Amino acid sequence: MFGRRRRRDAAPSGPGLEARPASASAASVVRVAGWDGVLPHLDRPVTVVVTTRSDRHADVARLVATAREAFGTDADVRAVSFVADASPRDPFDPTLPWVGSEHVDGLGSAVNAGVAAGVGRTLVLVDTSVVLDAESLRALAAAAVELDVPVQARVGTRAGAVRNGARLLRPGALPWSDDRTDPADDRVLGADQPVVSMPQRAVVPAPCLPDERTSLTAWTLAGADAVASTARLCDVGAVVRTVEPGRTVDAAVVDVVASWRDRAGGRDPVAAGAPLPPWGARPVTPIVRQRDEGDDRSSWSLKIAAPAGPDGDGWGDVHFADELAAALVRLGQRVRVDRRDAHVRPDDDEDDVTLVVRGLDRVPPNPATVNLLWVISHPDDVTDTELRSFDAVFAAGPVWAASAARRSGVPVRTLLQATDPTVFHPLSTAGAAPSTDAGRVVFVGSTRGAERAVVRDAVAVGADLVVHGPGWDALVPATALGSVSLPRADVARAYASARVVLNDHWPDMAAGGFVSNRVFDVLAAGGVVVTDEVAGLQDVLDVPTLAVARSRDDLAALLDPSRPWPTAAERAAIATRIAAEHSFDARARVLLDAARAERARLRH
């Protein structure tokens, strides 16, 4: 149980692997976040903005000609070039109506640059990746006039697929690009193809996001909100998208999508696709799933950072998850534990609840399920975007939870770490063989590849120390060396037998009030634990068998063999209280209530 290491400098792995941004960052690429002042409203019937990726300038003349055929040779037609995916940059043909001779950064910047000089009574946006004729372009503009909302044209692809706009199937998840041949409803969350029209009063700044689909959806959704309505889909004739860009879903995209969490979504089940780089958010598609409505049991997937196989078997996350899983099973739930290699599974649309026990790895939510996040360690690694992407968030550190909630704008509930009283409980003295740890100062754990001050200081003050775990040979006297590895039951026995058990915390955990599960284990075993200082510790655990050493002198006094500690009967009473209040059964009940509440919310 000593194999875990904190990876501070290791490369990211798994579905959350970070990748380079899609947009070019050269100085000649301009990001246009909006416009100065109030957008001018022009006394013209139509403004057409033609956007083009920087390596497709050859197609601009085609669309400019189509727009002038549709709306007249003196129509207000503008062209804007944008860089995406580090695209090569074609020269600007001076005979075309370019807004400027600089490439802008992404489609959102292209929209903003294209409209900044003002718009006519109707705005039409079309990209050079789209092929349509003048009649279809006129029909698209007319739809915005008639409906008075943002409108996306129904789009076909060269492969024969269709694109019917973005629909929110699951609040908090990436919208679905509707590919049905005959959608029953023309109301959509927003557009996700660059062939759009909208009334003048609906024109708002487009977000500058690296993902084209989300940029279009967020822009047209905001435009629909501006006119207190809903974006629409319209069949305007033959409209073909010749090429669709890949997707780049970074933290900014995830934050935008998370902001739609309170909007009404679909109630039908979905399946989640492969994680999209760099953040790892997963797209969704609707599925048919049969479920016995009379069955109140849910299928849970507990995601932990431990690797599969023997390399991960000794990680504390494994024991933590196994004991939590057993508690959920006792509450009638079906539970599996997924280690790092199984964070994304082909069959995970069959899960009902995903619970990420957050340690070393960030695990993106599974949008096919209710998603719960329980931050139990390494809080400095957790970003606000990660918190916003879950349905409900818990943290084992109350100080950090309060700060994170203020910072991220989402509720973060305190849920302390826990213990398993079936493993950690006072020893029965009847017929028990004496323990080699009895009456000694005990520490159980590895060196973690870093100096552990509590062990160093215990050696310095001459404590009668025994250390169980790997890597200590050169760091403590030979007389202090215990077992390199201890089975779980022997760890519990060591805690119950020791005069004092030592504990420490990573600095970020101590500052955030994250009380180590070792503290709960020792107290449940009827032991005495001396730990380093943890913010708010007395507010959550004020018992006489727990003491804080703030200095080496404090430690010496607490480890003095003559120091009195509570009697065995008093320790047993404390152990009973810890078992009742801080067991995995108690934590499982909180998590189950939260999962049921979120499931009910998502169904309505």
C-alpha cells in the first residue's frame, strides 16, 4: 500500500492530455474580441460577411459573386480571412472586398471584424467551405426577416450527412450536431455551421474560441437571447459543406458549455464519444436505452488515478475506492472501480453515475451519466473549469471548498475523507498475540520521494520509532525499520497497538483543510495520532486522541513516553463516534442523495 507518488512534473496522460492550441499565435494574427462602442445599424437591407480560412482565399470570389447575384451588384459584401489550426496564409486579392489585409485569429474574430463597421437590417454569414446558390442565399436572409431570430440553413456534407444545428441533449455537455434526416422541430440551441442569418437587433459579439462549432453556437444563442427568442433551422435549398474542421475543445470552450447547464436539455439517454483534445470533453449522441423504472438501483463508476495491475494495487486510492464501493453496494447500488486505463470505456453509456475520486489525475465527466467530483487530495491541481464541468462537487478540505466555490462560482460541498470501521477498529485483547508495534511511535508510508519532516523530527528527538514502508533504509536508524509492505489488516493492527501514530500532509492539503484519511483510520482503530498543522482541523475533529505538532519541540513533548493519553475505554468511545460519523457508509449516503437529486434535475 505504499506505491503512490505525487507527479508534479510528469507529462499529462489519459483523456485529459493537454495539446497545443489550435489558433496561431504569431504577432500578425489579430484577435478581435468585439467592437468599440455601439454597433452601427446601417440603412441597408442586407450585409453579407464572407469568412474564409487563410488558405482558402481562392474561394472568396465565388461567394462574393453569389452574394452580389442574390442582393445586387452594389450589395454590402465583406470578406474576412482567419487563421485556424496554424493554416497557411494566402495573399489578399486587392479586387475583393476585404475588411482588412490582416488575418484574424479564428472564426469568432472573423465574425467580429466583419460586422464591426456596422450591419444592415439583416446579417448573412457564410464561409468559403460552404457551396450554395443565390436563391438559397436570398432564402436564408428572408428567413431571418420572417422569423426575426438567428437562423441556420440546413446543411449537407459531401459524404451525404446532414447538419441541422446544435441541440442541447444534456445540460453541461457539448451540444449535439443534429444529423437526423427529418428533425421534428426547427428550434435549436444555436447554429453550428457557418451559414447563418439574423436580424440586425440580434447581432452581438462572437466569442473567440478555438472550436468553430461552439463559437457559432454561443454566438447565435446569445443573439437569440438578445431578441428573447430561440434560434431556428431553415431549409433554404441545396447547401453543401465541402469540408468541416476538426474540433479543439479547450478549457475556455468547456467553460462556455458549462454556462448552459441551467438551460433545458433533452430527457432522452445519450452515449458519449471519444474525448476531444486538449481538455477531453466528450461529444454526445442520442440513443435508445431500456430501463426498468421500478429499479431504483444505479450503476456507478468510481474513477481513480491508480494505474491498472500491480503497479497500482498499493495506491491509497485503490483502498479508498474499494471501501467506498462496498459502502455503496450496501446501499443497494451497482458499483465498479475504473483505474486510469479505464477512465473512458466503450460501454460507459450504461453507467448511471460517474464519481471521480480526484487525486493525481483529472478525469473529464461522462455526459451519459450524472457526474460527481470528490476532491480528496492535491487540490492545487484542480482548476475552476474542472469544477464547473461536474453536476455536483465535493471536497475533503472545508477551507479549500469555500475558497474554490467563491472563485469558480459553483457550490463546493465539504465531504471529509473517511474510514472503514470493518477494517479499522479497536483490538480485541482476548487471545491476541502481542504486536511488535505495541507502545512504540509508528509511521506507515513511503518516503514519497521527498523529505517527510514528521519522520525526520521523530528521529531527531530520539523517539522509539518504527517505520513501515519502502525507501527508508538510508533515512532512519536500522532499529526503526519495520516492514517494507503491510497488508491492510496489519496496518489497522499497527494503528491500534502503537502508543502514537505519526501523520503528515502535503502543504496544499494542509492549507486547504484536507485531513488525511490516515487520521480517521487511526482514530477509528482506537489509536492516538500526532499530525502536522491542518487549517481548520479543530473545527472538524476535536478529540483528545488527536494532537498537532507545530514544531520539533511540540513533537518531542507529544512523543514523550510519560505523556498521558486517554484510557483504552475512552479511546474506544472515540472510535465508536468516528465509525458513526466518518465511515464510508456515512459518505456513501451523502453521495447517493446527491446523485439522485442530480438525476431528477436532469430529467426535468
